[in-house]
Amino acid sequence: MLDLEVVPERSLGNEQWEFTLGMPLAQAVAILQKHCRIIKNVQVLYSEQSPLSHDLILNLTQDGIKLLFDAFNQRLKVIEVYDLTKVKLKYCGVHFNSQAIAPTIEQIDQSFGATHPGVYNSAEQLFHLNFRGLSFSFQLDSWTEAPKYEPNFAHGLASLQIPHGATVKRMYIYSGNSLQDTKAPMMPLSCFLGNVYAESVDVLRDGTGPSGLRLRLLAAGCGPGLLADAKMRVFERSVYFGDSCQDVLSMLGSPHKVFYKSEDKMKIHSPSPHKQVPSKCNDYFFNYFTLGVDILFDANTHKVKKFVLHTNYPGHYNFNIYHRCEFKIPLAIKKENEDDQTETCTTYSKWDNIHELLGHPVEKPVILHRSSSPNNTNPFGSTFCFGLQRMIFEIMQNNHIASVTLYGPPRPGAHLRTTELP
């Protein structure tokens, strides 16, 4: 049985690990993977068709704990303990819930001090006792006599003194004064762990298509001295097609991983693929997992030739490898008898909406099958790749964008014109 410390408006954890409000989903999953022998039977709950309409939930079924992550920014929003019989809880080092101590209203009052009267929710038949960043729910069914309450108290909400002996059914840790209105806080400095995160990524474009990326980055930096307080640093960096490997390193720092391509599975869709001479060396990716970005370099010139932006939707084959890339892509819209217009595609745009904005049919998609080996099948199904304005949009079956691949302009010297011959 887990023995955990409750910190209102902040966290739930012990000396080995801690689930902190504002923590990215990937860090919470990393904790669960590291302690898989202790924390078992974890479920991932999400809406397959509408992943943005419901929170993304990690359900620790063996320990009676749910971690609710915001569907958009994928940071921890609410920690819910829904079965207090499966876990020990303490506050300021003193237990208020264990096998020997029942979490009664008297125990809660003794451990956490006085607060406002309980608020009754008639739909749930629960009374909620609220502290800042912490709520306890008491079940009405277990009470032998109907409680007395004042129906006109607090803007129509019933309020009362909760009867003696009532025990806690659920506990919630969240940010702010209201569980209903709470939002995932900014990522705490303790969760940066030396990494740089992307707050937003703007795709820059020229007349024909994308030309590069402008990234707004977040980092936790320290001032001079060992005891200096860490502070959030915000800065912008831009990388372009044709930048060298050294340029990218100086702008974004070292990648989390370098991946060398062994083959190009899309080569068959290029003009005259049988005429292409196999390269003696392989192109390579810089994988920036916390930015949600991959950068492909040409093996011969060592210059940027491709960017890949990942949306990290649940139900995709690469889910939880990358953090969500909050991108904005300007699309050129051509209409009859009008000047070209620009519309913006974001991480949360659906392909149907993009298709309507374009106002013209798009070529049939290429179906992309992903698997870890030739004998394995992808449990999430195939995705569809649409080419558009030097970009490839990978679309999931629920109509959301899984990734966007940006290609640079053709190299000027790739095809020698006859007028240039001596």
C-alpha cells in the first residue's frame, strides 16, 4: 500500500517520486514506468473520437488514484483519490488516512483545521468540504438521518455542519479555490529537469511554402551562485531550411537523440524513384522530444532539409514519445478573382476544416502503416498523408492532425538548365 504526502494545491507523492500539478504527461508516465513493480495496473483513458472534449486520465486502479491531464496542454490538472481504502495519506507528516485511522470529518478537521461549511451537491448526493487547492467529498447514503441544511445559503447552494462520523469518499488536489473552474497551472520549475520546452512554434513561409520555424522556448535558468533562485526564462530562436548542423545546435542545443535513416519508405512516390542513386551515407534526424520537433539533415551537405512537428494525440502510434508541439502554420488560400489570402492551421485544427478553407480538392492520400517490426500490427490503425504546399499532413482516423512534415525549397543546383551550360 502506497504511503503518500498530500500537499494542497501542489502535489501527491513520497520521498521517491511526486505527482505535481502542472507536470507534463510524459513525466508522470516516466514515474509510473520506473516504479512499475510498486504501481501496477495503470489504465490510460481518453476519448478516441473527440480527444479534446475530455481530460486525458491515468487511472492507478490498484491504488485508487486518478491523474487528470488537460486535453489541450497535457499538463496535470487534478489529482483525485477515489478509493481511500487502497492508500495511506498524511499531511505535514501526520497520517489522516490509514488502516488504523479512518478519514472521518473529525479527523479531517483535526489535520487540516477549520474551513467554510460543507457544500451540498444534490445531483451527486455528496457534501464537499473545500480548502484552497484541496476538497473532500462525503457520501450522503451512509448517514442514518437526513442532515439539516440552509437552502438559501451561499447563492442557492445548501450548507451545513457535516454529521459526526461521516467518512471521506473522495479527495481532490487542484490549483485555486474551485475544483469546477480549476486549470492546469504552468509547469513548475522542478519539472524542467534541465530541458527546454516549446511554448509555441510558428512556421515561417515565403512565396512558395515554408521557410523555417520560429520557436518560443521556456527554460529554468539559475543566476550566479549556488543558492540563487531558479527563474523561468523565455526566449525565441529561429531555424531555417539550409541551416547547418552547427547552426541548429547553437540555436536549440543538443538533441535528445540522433536517429539515422536506414531507408526512405516514401521514395516510391517521388518522380522516377528507380533512377535515384542509393546514397552511401544516411540522412539523420535531430529528435527534440520536449519541443515536439524533428529536424532532418542531408547526409552530404549536413544542412536542414525537413522539419517534422508532432501533435501527440492519444491513439497515435508515437503517442507520449514527443511533447505536444503548439504550432501555427499559415496556409495560402487561392480564390477566384481575389488576391491570395492566408489562413492559419494549428495543432487543434481538423482536416475537414482545412479542406474547406482551401476551396479545392486535394490529391488522394497515401496510407501510412506503422509497426515496430514487419510481423507486428499497429493497434491504432493506419493514418493518411496529404501533400499540400510543400507540407505533408498526417491525419488520424478521427480527423485530427498527427504530424506535419515541412519540406524546404528545391536546391537551385539540383537541375542544371541548358542556358547555364558553357
